[in-house]
Amino acid sequence: MRIERIELYHVAMPLIYPWRTAYGEDAAIHGVLCRMSGEGLEGWGESTPLAAPCYSPEWAGGVFAVAHQWLAPALIGRDIESGEQLQAALAVYKGNPFAKAVLDTAWWTLESLRVNRPLHRLLGATRDEVPVGADFGVMDSVDELLEQIGGAVERRFPRIKLKFRPGWDLPMLDAVRERFPTHTFHVDCNSGYRLDDLPLLRQLDRYNLAMVEQPLAHDDLLDHAELQRALRTPVCLDESVTSPRQARQAAALGSCRYVNVKPGRVGGLTPAKQIHDICQQAGLPCWVGGMLESATGSAICTALAMLDNFTYPADIFPSSRFYHQDLADPPLELHVTAGGVPAVAARAAIPRPDPQRLRAMTLQQAVVPAR
């Protein structure tokens, strides 16, 4: 399929409630969307690296610039027949997975339209729905957090993720476990700790957590391996796995017992699927994480989450959880499975941004036409 036109949009999507983590606070989610056209069709992709390089070394303004100046011109006018071919065309540009993900995800949604197959089927999935968990960032008070958790437990979310950082750590967990002694929880540290914090991290074993997600540095595998040997609680890697190569190394080193796969963080659906396959062969279960994408990106994450080795409930949220009005239509909604668990369903078509909302939320845009 010949790539005839690429449009890029740097957007800021205001949140209902600030998202607070170990690396900072976001009042709006900054991301980059791509409209890729070919053969009279257009597919949409999305990547949300956030406003500042705090979650990872990338940031939305930089992703927009890299995609506009280097990556999109490397694809325009070319016949791209597979995700692997697309990634090979971009391989000369080192790193920048969030920037590559914008284009990779757009190509997959375009290919889905071209062959008239739902995206999850094109990726090789056999399921049509996936259970999801509830997530809670750092809040103004523990009482507020407990109230929110109570609502999630009542709605039968199968697991709950809690942000965990210095000052919002063990006392918070004590209160949560006292109120909810048997529910499945895990904590996400967003690289907020170091191996010197081992005495504190060892205390996590007494909370019967499903996992501790990314406790150490964002680019580390070795210290995580040492930490995993010291803990009964499974370690999950998120920020540290940005490519299939790192997934292979993490499996060989014993750096973790779970891997969180986010299409944006790893460079798109093509490497995300490769990481899924590597982990499946290594006996490492995975789950799909989210970056508070619009319904466009969330639907792409949903399609990926249908693959067999994504066995832990996903981080995919209904649009109303974070946004008064989603950038894309239709918004993402949850349904309840036959077992009473909240889940998301695969979509026949990926939602597209609403033109009026896209204009209102766009900070900068660019067009790369065919040569």
C-alpha cells in the first residue's frame, strides 16, 4: 500500500482530575495523532508521551518534531506492505519509540481498513473482549482514595492499581489493606525508587500484592533482576522495556515476572506484538497498559490486548474516567461480562477524532504530502 499523505497533530486533552505519579503531575494529556492516507482510505494512530520528558526521555512536542521532520518523510510515497517493513524504514533513526508508534499504529489501522478485517483479528487475536482493572493516582487524601477504591470494588473490577511514591507509600497501603484485605492490588512506582531503598521495598511482601510495577530506574534491567531475587512479590517492568531486544534481555536476566506493554512506549503495534511473542515463549505473562489516550488510542490498545499472552487485566479506561468529552467519537465505554467483570470489547473500526474537538485541542499540526 502506497503512503500518499501524512497529517500530524500535537494535541493537549484536558483531564477531569490531575494525574499524579512519582514523576509529576499532568493537568492535560499531551499526545500526537497521525492521519495516514493511501488507496483512498485513511487510518489514525496515536501516541501520548505527555507534555514533559518525565515518564520517558520523549515528550509530545519532540515527538511531533521528530515525526514531522524525519519519520514521516521516510515513509511518504513508499509502498509499505507490513509493520516490519515500516519499522525497517525507520530503523536508521535511533530510539524515539513514541514517535515511531504514531506512524506504526496509523499504518495498522489503515491496513485494517484496506483488507477489511478488524484490527484485533489482523493482529492475530482470537478473543473479542478483555477484562480491565481500575487505576488510581496520588490523591488529595487517603480517605478520598479509599472512597474511590470502594466504588471500584463494588463494580467488581478484578484488580486495582495504585500509584506509589515517596510520601504516598506504606501508610497508604496500610490503610488500603485494612479496608480491603482480600482484593487484588498492585502498585506502580514509575521509577521512583533505587536499589538503596531495598529495606522499604522488601516490606511490600507483607501486602500480598499481585506485583510491584517499575520500582527502579526507567532504563534499568540489572538492578531489577537483583531486586526480583530479593522479593517474593513479582516485579513488573514497564518503562524499562522499550523494544523486543530489551524484552529478551529482561527474560534472560530474570528482571521481572510480568511485562506491561504499551504500544506508544515500545514503538507501535509491530514491536508490541513481537514483545508479546517473546514473553509468551519465555513464560512471562503480559498485560496492556495505557497512557490516557483518547478513544482512538484506547481502541488500538484494546485490539492489542486481545492476544493470548495478555493475561492480567488491562489498563484501558472508559473515556468518562478522565475526560469530560473524549477527543474521538464514539467514546470508549465498558461493558460487564457474563462473569460480572468490567471489560472492553474489540471494535470493528477505530474511532476517529471529532474534527471540531481536534481543532480545539490542537497546539500544532503539519502535513507531509506525497513527493
